[in-house]
Amino acid sequence: MLENWIQPLPRNFGSPRHHFIQDYHDDPNCLQNAQIALIGWDASFQRILKELESYHYPFRVQVVQMGVIRKSTVEFALPLIHELEDAGITAILVGAEIPAELLFKLHQHNQQFFNPVLVDERVRLGEDHSFASTGFVESTPLNCFHISWLAVQLHLANPQFLNSEHYFLDFIRLGKIRQHKESIEPAVRDADFLYFNLAAMRASDAPGKLGSNPSGLYSEEASQLTRYAGLSDRLSVLALTGYNPEHIEFQQTTTLLGQMMWYFMEGYANRKQDYPIQESDMIEYIVDLSKHGKPLKFLKSNKSGRWWLKVQIDIDKQTIDRFIPCSYEDYAQACADEVSDRLLYAFERYG
């Protein structure tokens, strides 16, 4: 059935090291036990997969490479990603120019509310804060608790977005990531999908990226970020895009993409299964914060040691619990009667 959407790679492609990555076209039944599906958006996938298959894998994850999508359009690809997600399989999409609209549409219809995370050098919104002008979605509003942009560079960011009154927009600038790399973990842990545009990379680390901005993420930071994505129990799609496979130095970028995929898999292999939240598996900490006006309830996972803040929000005349990923530093700051910027924005967003 899936052959309607995908086409196999050439048979002279080679075989995976230790058969770690299975080929769907060799055995379609391998998808029944798959945890991660690798899908190419264009022919560049073959070169990236060849790089990935040269690595060693000291962890165990059931990975299936499915080949290249037959038609690289949102409407054509949606049913395939839907089917994988319904089967509980996490998809890694790799291609030169994957439209973010694909991931937004996927979750816009799948869930009442979702949390996108985009890694990019700039905020790609219209002047009226519209997503339609960027091709993300056809119309607004979006059913998002919040949308996070990571690695935004201040000189490329329109101030009207960074100072926006739309509190569902959340930004972690490149400088903050450089100073506090761990600050990205709570945001990525809360993601339903991660859309990584290589425009966010330094040109020297990803010479085959689209654009020539010399500043951006280091390769080690990019790999750490995708590892955090792999660790997230709720994330179901990773998209890696924004490169030129015809660039004379694309091979270095191929190596970067392979490393990012490897670290995502390594993170996936180490998932702690502490989401959805089961409060019986958590340690509860109550902090009386005078500035907030009411006690804050922090939860620490017994499985992973990770932290969440529990808040109640009203949706469609119903009160539901919302668990905001945070860090021990957020908790310690609250104990000192201070609120971190991220939690402060959350209060504005959900209050």
C-alpha cells in the first residue's frame, strides 16, 4: 500500500552496517516493528543515508528507510505521514526544501492543540503576523498552545515579532543558546514536531545550506538539539531541510545531516517514557510566589529527573491541566521569588 507514496533507492545503493537500518522495499513487514521511519523528500536523501549507514550504533532502535517520496507536495505526502503517525512510528523527513506547511497541516487536523518548534535564523512570518504568507498554513488562527523559534538572530529578527503581544510565540535567541545550551531542552521536550532549517547553521559548519550567513549554530549544538528532540516522548516528526545538494561543498553538509539524524536516534533510544504525565510517578514541589499571587506546583519525574510546571487553563469552557516543561533552574528561581522569562511568558499565554 505504501508503495503508492514512496519509491525505492537504486539497488546498487549498498547495505547498512550490521543491517541496523532496514529497507522497507526488501521486507515491507519490517514496518510492523518500526520505531523510526526515514523518508527522503528528494534524491539528495541517497547521499545522506549513505553517510548515516557508515556509522556505528551502540544502541538499539528499529529504523526503517522507506526511500524517496514519489511527489514532493504537501497534499501527496500528508496521507503517508498520517499513516506512520497513527502507527506510532516517528518520521524523519530529509530534503532540500521541505515545506513547513506539511507539518503544520498534519497536526492542525490531528490534534486539538499542538506545539511546533522551528529552528531558523529568523522568524518567517508576514508583516501582519500571518502564517499564510509563509506557506505554513492556509489560514489562522492555529490550534497551538505556543510556537517556539530557536536560534533566532537578533539582527535578522523583526522587532515587532520579538516584542509581540501574541504570547503564543516563544523565542530562544542564538546568543542565549550559546550561553545556556540546556535552555533549549524544555522547549524541545514540549514539541509535537521539530522543523530544522539549516539556515540556522554557521556557513562554515554547513557550507551547503541555502544562504551564506556566517553566524549560527555550531554542528555540536545542532546535534545536541536533535538529541533533545529524540528524547522527547511526544515528538512524532523531525524535518531536516534548507540546503542545496548541488553545492560544491555539500559533502560536509551531508556529514552534518547524518550526525544530526544519528543523535536523534540515540536520544530516541534513551527515551524515559515520562510523558504523558502521571502525577503518581512525580515528586511534587509547591512554591509560594508572592509576585504571581498563588502557589506554583512543580513536578519532578522519578524516571528522568526532568521538571514540569502544572497550570490550569480554560479551553471551550472547560478547565484542563497543562504541564509546561521547565528545568531545575526554573524551580530554584521560583524559590527565590523570581520567575524565569519562559515561565513568565507562559503565565501571560495561559493566564
